[in-house]
Amino acid sequence: MAVLYVNTINHISETKLQHWSEFNEVVQKLLDLPHYIFRGHSCSSWLLEPTLTRLIKKKPDIDEIREKHLEEFKYSVRGRRGSNPPKLSTDNDWWALGQHHGLATPLLDWSVSPWVALFFAFSETDPATDTDHRVVYALNSHKLKEECDTLLQSEVPPSEIIEFVRPLTDENARLVNQAGLFTCSPETVDIESWIQAHFSLLPDNNVVLLKIFVPNSDRIECLKGLNRMNINYSTLFPDLYGSARFSNLRLEIDNY
């Protein structure tokens, strides 16, 4: 049987499942906690950090690099968003558009659906590094937002907190189908380390981040089960890319 909270240290808890089917037991315990959001990683050792953070966190003048990177993207997409594109009024709207098309951004994808996160944990054939488990992160967005609001009131710069981003633009159908949203993080630290640093005064039973480890060996069975739940590339990516990836999985997995 899966246990929801084990090995809670510094407000980060871990649970290891014996089989992917136990994932439902964990989800059932979170049904009355709608403020949890989820993200899946195919490699359990990957940090919760966006692509832009990985690229520039060790470089000097990261603020200048980030600003120039976004400006270059804005110029690059001129004339390529259709004849009457919607207005993007904030930098986060531009980052979200770029994220959709593969731009390195300070945004990290999350979903309100744990099953969508589980799909992304298992969708790729093999993890980038050797690992026995894939992982789904469950983040308590309510507690995190409370802490960020407190820090802002203490005059901590906005660039040092984690922001939740929910774009309203119509240019990202994938985000809608994936029940998605983003976090926007500081470029110098991953989310897990940020939580450990900023929640140090709370008792450890205040779980802010839950890490659910699922055996890597369950990949085929898990993907087949999720497909029967209508969670697959075709539904999560309502475009030609999704159709192609769905067809590839049907070729790879018998009786998919």
C-alpha cells in the first residue's frame, strides 16, 4: 500500500510506490486539496528548474541575458503569428508563447491533473540518466503563494520569489488540454531548494512539496492505462505534433 507522507524533511516529502497502480491511492488523498499542482519528470534526479535557469544560472549578468533573450524572441516572431494576432501585454505572456514553441524560458510547466503529470513522467522511452524511478511532483500552490506574498510585503524583490502564471491568450491550445499553468522562478535556484530555504521556520508537517516515485519498469503498462483514460499525445497536444507522437506510441506499444 502506498503511504502519502514518508521521510518528510524540510517541508519536502517522498513516497515510493511499488507499482504505478498505487498512484490512484495517493491521488485519492489529495482530492480535497485542489490547490495542489503536478509535474512529471522521467528522471528522478532532475531539478525543478526551467530551461533558461539551466542555461544561464552560472553566468554573470543573468538579468541582462534574460532581457535580451526575450527581446530577440519578440523581434524574431514578427509577422509569424498570423494576420491579426492577439496582443501580449506582459513579459509572462511572451514567455508562455515561447514556451509553447520550444523557447528557453523562466517558466516551468505544471498541471492541475496528476494523471497528466504522470503521463509526462512516462511518455519518453528512457530517462536521460540511469534511474529506477520516474517522479511526479505535487506542489502545494496555496502555501507557496502565501509565503511569496509575505516576502513581497517584506520588500523582497519580485525577481526572488516564485510567481504563478496562467495565460489567457488563445494561442496555446495545448495549455488548455493539459489543464496547465506555469511557475516563474528566480534564475539562480531550483524550486525544491527555494522551498527548503524559505520555509525553514515552519514545522516539518507543513508539506509544501510531495515527490511521488513510480517504478520506471511500469512505463508500458502505465501508458496503456492512461490511454484508456484518454490521456495521450493526441488529446494533450491537439495538433499535428500530437497526432505524430500518438501514432509513434501506437507503433511502439502493442495493444496501445
